[in-house]
Amino acid sequence: MTIIVGLIITLSCMLGGFAAMGGHVLVIWQPWEYVIIMGAALGTFVVANPMKVIKDAGKATVEGFKSSTPTKDENIELLALLFFMMRELRDKSRAEMEMIIDAPNDSEVFKRSPTVLSNEELTTFICDYFRLIIMGNARTHEIESLMDEEIETVRHDKMKAYHALVAVGDGLPALGIVAAVLGVVKAMGAIDQSPEILGHLIASALVGTFAGIFFSYAVVGPLATKVKIVRDKKLRSYVIVKQSLLAFMNGAMPQVAIEHGRKAISAYERPTINEVESATMGGGAARSAQDKKAA
């Protein structure tokens, strides 16, 4: 939503200012100049990137428009899942934990956290490291090093879409010049025409330069920055898991361990201790009552 609002403000000020100076706004409407610029940008984007990155860039663009970052409720849901998993690890046998880890979609623990379960990569990350913990012979510093390496790998993959969009944005001013040159070539073919016609053709050519710069710095560049912000915020979920599990491996109680994870959340989205306790202690009490009732 903020992207749309920003574009409306930009276009309104730009076109309004141009009109206030006495310019004719319709002169800027040169559809074939835009086809040349954006078509060339799309073509170079396809040439430079594998299909996976192209698809991910489309997905990242949608995420940017929707600002699809983890909410406070989603962070609480993740912390609650980690709490229940750590508590299960303390109370259940290795065989029972392996059943949960091997089939998270069928586990009651994961079913209570549908947002986490819908993120297949994050679910796999959680299950993999709980599997390493139940093996019992992994050292904390080794797990931390492995987590850091995996998080960096995930970040590298998630930022490929951002770097691809940045490359397109950097190339758009040059492609605008290409469109302008083609327009000048067309204008030179009509050099024998009247000054009015020739002036119109030259103005149309210069629109290409304007469009290339505008799309670069007012559309694609800010969109790429938005994608980076959204993807960085999504990656914080991995850091929350990392900090919680490392604290647990160092001997902290589940409730204390998830406090380490809570502190890894940005202050803007960070839930309070009471909110987390309500989701964990309250949820745990409700679950115990259900188990007794079932028994």
C-alpha cells in the first residue's frame, strides 16, 4: 500500500509541477518510447537471471507491495511453537520427538502454529536443528556456527531478487538514452518537415531519457529497497529460532530460552513478556486440560 501511495504522490507532484510551468502533460504520453525502454529492461532481466530468480523476483515484488512482514501475532506464534517443542523435548522420548520432527504436518504441536507450518523452509529449519539436539552429541558452538552458515545461505538466496531488481534499475537510464537516440534517428528522417513537426518529434525522443531516469529512481529503485526491507524482516524468524535454541542448549528453561528469541525481534514488532507468557503458559495449561479430558 505504501508503494502505491508513494507513486501517487510522485506522479501528482511531477505532472502537477510540469503542468503548472505551462507544459503539456499529454506530450509525455509516448507509449512506444515506454515499450522500447521497459521491453529492453525486461529482456535484459531475463537474459541475466535464471528462471528461479525471475519467479522469485515476481514473488518478492508482490511481497513488497503487500509489505508481507511477520506481524506481532506471527512472532508470538513462532515463540509459542519453540516453547512447546522444547517442552516436548524435555518430557517425551527420542522416538516420540522423531515422530513430530519427521511429520510436522501431522503433529499437533505444529498444527497450533499454522503460519509457521505454511512456511516450509522455516519449518524444515526448526525440525533439522531439533533433530541435531536430540542426537545428543552436538556442541553448542558447532550448532551456532552451522546455523549462521545456513542463515547466511538463505539470506543470499532471498536477496538474489533484490540484486536483480537493482541491476535493472541501474540500467534503465541507459536504456532511456537508447530510446531517445532511436527517437532522434526518427526525427532526423523528417528534417525537411516544418519546425512544429520536427519539434514534436524531438520532444518525443527526449521523453525516452526522462522515462528511463524516472523508472530507475522513482519506481524500480525504491521497489528493490522495499523488497530488501521485507526479506530482511522475514529472515529475522531464523534468528529468533537460533537464539532460542542456543539458549536452550546452554541449559536455559524453555520459558527463558524463548526470551532470548524475543529479544531478537525488532522493537517495532516485539511482543511483550506478558503476551508471550499468555500464549505459552496459557496455551500449555489449555493443552494439559485437553490431555486429561482425553485420558
